[in-house]
Amino acid sequence: MTKRIAVLLGGMSAERPVSLVSGKACAEALRRKGWDVVEIDPTRELARQLAEAAPDVVFNALHGEWGEDGKVQGILEHYGAPYTHSGVLASALAMDKQRAKAVLEVFGAKCPEGKLVDRFEAAREHAMAPPYVAKPNAQGSSVGVFIVPEGSNRPPAELADPDWELGSEILIEKFIPGRELTVAVLGDRALAVTEIIPKTRFYDYEAKYAAGGSLHEIPARIPMAVEEEAKRLALIAHQAMGCRGLTRSDFRYDESASDPLWLLEINTQPGMTPTSLAPEQAAWSGIGFDDLVQWMAEDASCPR
């Protein structure tokens, strides 16, 4: 019997446009695999929307706040059908960047020094000697990220903007020079190491999602020992946080340092757009996009 699967896409976060593209791509892949697909754009009435759609499985293609921070996962646990990606605790913890780093460091990862500051305080004066990075503590997709260079006289004034909707907690983090690396983990397997070469000043929202915004070199041209260590740390991060399904861990690789790898964060719901990194790594590993989405749907469970 054909199973009915609900794909959650869009949602209410600042990452809604990305989620719409991710969700549409996943929905089409599932249709090609023979699933009975219903697309749900969640509102605060998601429990009612699920009850009306009555899916057997839920594919969570949401990004950002109220999508990958544990809130929707709690509703899905209450609904009771198998769902994809990580559960409530892992999702909430990974979304809180500073607290996630505290857990990851216990398991041996080296993370950049950082602290949480109220956004108005962060806009008023330097909370750390430049160079540093200022970013919302609970957002993804490089939304609202600022690099404050050495010698900068002022912190980012945008943090005090009355229209700011990215949370009051700002993570002020030491800027780590070097190359941008990322590793996707699928189940219990680290897939590959990609080097991201942005065409913008850094790997920001535009570099991630605009066509041609960055170059993805897979496998990264790095020493074998660095590749193996990045994959080892990504798998440790996935397991230590209690993640499920597909995750992606981001690193800085500072070739001038004796201990060159810095783990920046783990993403519990990586993008599934045409320019997304995790599907690229899966394809490089011999897993086509449709098969990847099928695996994720079949891996769904509840409780998660």
C-alpha cells in the first residue's frame, strides 16, 4: 500500500525561502519514488494541519526557528507518526550555538572562543577585541552574520535595528582565519569533506543559496590526516548531540596552526536545495538525490 507522507516546507522563520525550495525538491523526489505526498506549509495550527492531512510519515524540510529548534519536533512527537531528522533535544541543543559548543568540547572538539551578549550591548561597543564574528545564537543559513575586522572602530549597528527579528541573544565569537570545510553525516557514516570557496566576502546567505555564489570542491584538497580528522569529528558531533538522519558539520581549517581544525557548528537539517552541500556529498558517495530523500523517509521514526 502506498504510504502518505507530509512534507513540511516554508514555515515562519527568516529561512522560509530556502525551506520552500528544499521542501519542493524533496516532495518531487518522494513522488518519483512512489509516495503519496501532501505538502504542508506550517502555521501555529500545525497540529490541526497534520490531523487533517493524516500522513503516515512526516518529512521535515523546515529550516530555522520553529522548524529545527525542537518546537515542531515536539508537535511531531505528540502527533506520533514517524518523522525525519533529529528529535526534540538534539534539535533544540544544536540550534543554540553557544551551548552546543559546550557539549562538543566535552567530546574533544575544538570550538572558537565565544560569549552571548544582548544585541543592543553588542551594537553599542565591542564585546570582544576584533577580529570577531557576531551572529544570532539561534539562527541558521548565515542569516544576520557579521564579520568585524581587526581595526574596526565600531560593532555592527544593524544589531540595534528596530526591525531586527533574529533574536536578542548575539553570539560574539573569535574569528578563525583559514579555509571553510564541511562534512555531511548520513546515519552512522561521514560522507566526504567539501571545501567551500565563497565568491562573496565570506560564506554568507548569498554565497550559500545564490546560483554561483560559491564553489564547492569535493573532495577538498587537504592532507589525508585532516580529511580523516574532519570526518571523525563530524561523526562525533552527530553522535554526541544525539542527532538522527542527516546532519552537516562546518569547520575552519587554519593551515598555519599546529591543531588546524575548528568545529564551528552542527546543522541538524541541512539544506536540500540544488546548491546544497549535503546532497552533493551524497551524490559524490554514489547516493542520488531521490535515493537520499527516500533513505531519509525510510529512516523516519517516533519517538526520535
